[in-house]
Amino acid sequence: MGDIMSPEINSPHPDSMVTLKDVREAYERLKPHLDSTPLAHSTGMSKLWGCDVWFKLENLHETGSFKERGALNRLLQLGEEARAKGVISASAGNHGRALAHHAQRLEIPCTIVMPVNSPLIKVQNTRACKARVVLHGSNFDEAAEKAREICTAESLTYVHGFDDPYVICGQGTCGLEIMEEVPDFDMIVMGVGGGGLIAGVSMAVKELRPDIKVVGVQFEGIPSMTKAMTMGHPVTVAPHRTIADGIAVRQVGGLCLDLVNRYVDEIVTVSEAEIANAILLMLEREKTVVEGAGAVGVAAMHNGLIKASGKKVCVVLSGGNIDVNVLARVIEKGLVKDGRLVRLQVVVPDYPGQLARILDTVAECRANILEINHARAFSPAQVGETMIDIILETRGEDHISEIQAALSEQSISTERR
């Protein structure tokens, strides 16, 4: 890898358990098995966000996420006896599939314990790798507890999804690839779940370029890394459903936290609506499919949560495994967040011609009507009135304001729902 693979430039504190040398060795170990993922410049996002934007396309790994790096690096460290007995892990999807994929290639028996509500595509893809899949619990923590039980009972090797030195080093190879191809980035942005990716990448890039800024992004409903940094140790946060299931980890790893405290500059959080809108943005503007966890960096950039004006920024798209049914719902939510799908509620006198008057006005504004619903008995409208819900496809917020103004001119008041 050119200069990056030259002798140590720096070495982290000895108690970190993970060094730049370890990451370099992982890179050489993985090279015969994994191709580097593309680092693509985005002219469109650069103009939109006011900075020089590049995307690290980790969603283009064969199993659809960066998790292949850490899982494979761990498998390649196993002795003969451990390989023969097999490995086990708990996973919300991507780590499990990556581990199962490479275990199958290396002819290592593999068991993956997944929460019962894991996305169907991730369950199916893991089973397709000939792994034994056990569905247990409503969240990652319950699945992990079950995996530990099976691990002890069957004398398997547990491969942690993030809090493992070999796994962290594997994920850190993503940082080496970034720095090899474009060594002058000002900032790297990526999602944070358990912390394995950001721990490995931040350590690798900061040891090479101490001045580079590393920013992590979490879902606001599960800010486990933020809480851990505040408390000074890993803590368990309350569960919360999210489309960013890949980073819905309630307790970060202790080793990951140590590295994040040492190397990461900032952690920000994004909302569910912002994540949905980011998935839609990448699909429309970049023609790239990313899952919720892979889109949080885009969400943070797009909503101005990271100060990056004029900077050269790499956003890591960590995964692209999203169920098509979820994607359909995400697109709808993204359209709502973007103002291109809106529900207007009006109350008008209940006599002939009122609906036609509304529809004519909307048609003149060139909005597309998707759905209309009348409510009389089950609405707060008075006797002699009717409440009408109209779902419209629009061009955005300015178009919505234009429609509401036009209806107001017809003495029809509207409320946005």
C-alpha cells in the first residue's frame, strides 16, 4: 500500500491492545481474500453540501457491508482445533452474514444467533451461506446472551461483532485503503454502533495523520457511544426500534470505547426521519443503495450537523443490506421529510361541489393527488361539515405553500398533518 505500509510512523499507547502495525498486518492478511472497495467522488453532493465529498463504498463488499473485514481477519487467526469445532456469534445481520460467508469459504462450521425481528433479507442471506441460524430474543443483547450459552455448551469460538482486537484491526483496513487512495482528507465521517469500525479506522488514520478529523454518527434513540463517553465506561441504554438496525447496539465495546476516546473528535446523532431521507437522497442522487446504518453519515452531513464547509470529506457508506419492503416504507418517509409527499386536512360545508372545488384548485397548482378520505361521523367536524384528508405528491416545501395559499384564496383553510 505504498507509504502507508512502510515502517511505523507512530504507535498508539501500549495499553490499547491494537496498533497500527496490527492493522497493517491485517491488511496483508486480507489482501488475498478481499478486494478494496471503491472511493468515489461525488460532484452532486459536493455542490449540495459545500465541501469536497467522497464516498467509501463499503456497501459493495460481496456480503454488502464492511463487516467482512473484521470477521475474516478473526477467522484467519483460528487454530486447527478451533476451526474444526466451529465459530458462533450474535448479529443483527451484517456481521453474521459476513462471518457465515467466510466461514463457508474456509470450511469452518458457523452458528449465528439473530434477534427474531431481524430484517428478512439478512436472515435469508445468512442461511444461504450454510450457517446454522438461531432466531432468539427481541434485540441484539438477548441474542448475544443466547449465543454465549450455545458457545459454552458446544465449546465453540465466539467471534464478537465489534469488541475484539482482531475484528477491530480488520475494520481498520478500511482506513488504510482510504488514506492510500486519497491521503489529504480533512475529515472522515462514519456510523457508530458497537464501535468496531470507528475504533479501527480512527486509530489507523490518526496514527498516519493526527490532524485529520474523525466524526462518528449515531441514531439519536440509541446513543450508546455518547453515553459511554460521558460516563467513562460502557453503559446499556434503552432499546429503540429503528431502520438503522445495524447500529442499534445498546452497549458499546470496552476496547472500542478506549480507542474512540483516544482518536475520535466528535460524535453526533441523527433522527429516524433524517436517516430515511438520507437513504432516499443516496438512491435518487447517487444511484446507490444504502441501509439505515450506512446512511447515518449522509444524514448528518445533509442536515448540517457537521461543520465541513470547504473541507475534503470522506463519508463511509458502511452497508447496503436493506429489505425491499423496508426500502419502500423508507422512501415514503423520505418523501414526507423532503416535502414531496404531504397530507393536508380541510374542513368544509357538507354539500355538493366542495370536493370538486378543492380538487380543481389542487389541479391548477399541478400537484398529484394520491389519496382522498372523507370523515364525517368519526371526526371533530361539526354537524353539517365534513373533514377531508388529501395526500398529495408535490415538488417540495415551496410547492406545498403555493397549494395552501391557493386553497386559502378559495376560503378553504388547510392543516398540514
